[in-house]
Amino acid sequence: MISILLLGIIYLAFISLGLPDSILGVAIPGMQVQWGISLSSGGLIAMIAVCGTVISSMASSYVIEKLGTGKITFLSCLVTGGALLGFSFAPAYFWLLLLALPLGLGAGSVDAALNNYVALHFKAHHMNWLHSFWGVGATLGPLIMGAMLVNNGWQMGYRTIGVIQLSLAVLLLLSLPLWKRHRPEVQTFVEPEASEAVSESVMRRRGVKEALLIMMLYCSVESGVGLWGSSFLIQVRSYSVESAATWMAMYYGGITLGRFFSGFFSFRFNNTQMIRGGAILSLLGALLLVLPLPAIATGFILILIGLGLSPIFPAMLHETPVRFGSEVSQKVIGYQMGFGYIGSAVIPPLMGLLVQQFGMSLLPLLISSVAAILLLLSERINRVLDRVR
């Protein structure tokens, strides 16, 4: 019973992780109207938030050792909820930049902690289903923001999501005794040879660098589409603001639905096959976005990209203890999360600068290029690790 209750709490925690991740791109057009900021200014908010997440992800192994996964999860939800409320009361653009840092800091450690916990103690289908609940949060975020934009403005959207986040924090506080009483499942992993495990640093292990780059590129594609997809729909495909917000919610819905079904596919396919299939499908979707297809098709192509992206992230994380050993999985996952957030912090804002300079129609080419490199690297890591085995 304790395991079931704790799993339910982790599901809710993943919803709370997803809620803030998808709303900035929907809110940026409203910010532009209110404060006259540029697209690149909107990207700067995301960059600062992700920088905070990178810092807390890289330090996650130390913080988790001191506080434990349960307390980290509660504190993260509390800090991010407070930052979101701060966004809703911000009197000027400058305040968003200040609040972006705690928003990012609140997300990093808990993301690494929960992902390592699930990778060590649950099967692959649980990892996919849990990340589909991240998608539930990421899907609800644009829907809530879009609904608020119609009559109340983007600030009320942040306020609503901030209140939801703080409510989840209260529930997580009440759940803290469960983490102490839980007796986790034990999975068996094939560890690296003792000499390698002891003598080599994590970064020198074969395949680690490729794994970090894959996570960086994955997050670049997911965040690039999430951050600029709404503006692309409005500026290039002539969607209304409300319609663009709905389709962006459906993009995250594609990620959510894909991860739900990936949980069932994982009974038949291994993590490597799931990553390969997802990378190919997301690249296909990005290439279709380049073509001058009817405007209505663009929304469905975004869903296709989301479906392709859906298995990559959870499969990469769940495979980490298998690839590199459970004794270093927390550190490697922390690094993977950090590099993923670096990708989110650097590449999508650079995309914003490029589309601001050369036009929003350039976005599909940028997404396609990053997706192609992701596929090539995901095949390279398989060759590198096959040589080790």
C-alpha cells in the first residue's frame, strides 16, 4: 500500500514539474503586446531559468544525499510555486528576469532525484508513464494560459498555475513520512568492471559524453518547438493567439500520449529501440514542417513531433544504470539533466535570435538540423557501448 501511495505522489510530482515548463512560449505574445519586448527578450527569461536548473541539477547528487528525495520534491514545488506567483505580480519585464532564477533552481534537483529514483526502483513502463504525467502538466499549462489570455491576460495564467503548484506542495509535505517507510523494489544491473568503476571518473566512461550531448540536443528540440512554436503558428501560418495556444497544448499532448503508449511498447521493445524509433519519427515531423503544406496541417505535424520525442527522454534515463552502473547513476543522471537544461538554455534562445534576424519561417530548418544530429549521436552511442560489451 505504501508503494502504491508513494507512486501516486511521484505521479503528482511529475505533473508539477510539467506545469511551468510549457507556458512561457504561450505567454510571450502577450508580454510583447504589454511591454513591447522582442522575441529574444522572451528567450532570455527561459535562458536564466534554465541556468538555475543547470546549477541545481549538477549539484543534485550532493543535495539529495543531504536532504533525501522526499524533502527535495517538496521544496522544489514550494519554490517554483512562489516564483510563478511572483511572475503574476511582476510590474515590469526586469522582475521576470529576477524571478526566473529561483524558478529554475527549484526544478533541477528534484528532476534528477525523481528520475534516478524511478530508474533504480521501477521498470521501464513506469518511467514512461511517469513522464507522461509530466506531459499532463505540460499540456495543462498552455490550456490554462490560453484560457486566461482571452479575458484576464498572461499574468493571471501564471497566478493560476502558481496556486496549483503551491497546493501540490502542501500535499507533498504531508507525504514526507511515506518516503521514510517505503521499501523500494530492487533491480539488478550489470555493473561496469570494478577497475573501471573505481578508477575512472564519470566523465571518462565510454558513452557518457555522447549521452550528455544527446540529452542536450533532445531538450533543444523539445524546448525549441515549445518556445517558438506558438509564434511560428501565428506569424507564418496565420493562426490566432487562442488557436496557437491550443495547438501547442496538443503538441505537449502528443508527448504525453506518446509516453503513455511507450509504457506498453516497452514490454516489446528495449530502451535502445525506443530511442531510435522516437528520434526517426521526430526528425520526420520536423522535415514535414519545412514543407509548404496547408496551414491546418502544421498543428498536426507538431503533434507528430511530440509523439516522436515522447520515448527518448525516459528511455535515456532508464537506461543510465544499465549503461554506466547503478553506483554512479545519480551523478550521471544529474549531469544528463544539467546538459539537457544547457541545451534548453542556449539553443532555443539562439534560434530566437536567428528567426528574429532572418524570419520565423527559418524555424523548421533549425529544428530539423538539431533533430538530425540527435539521431546520428544516438546511433553512435550504441556503437561505442557495443565495443565495450
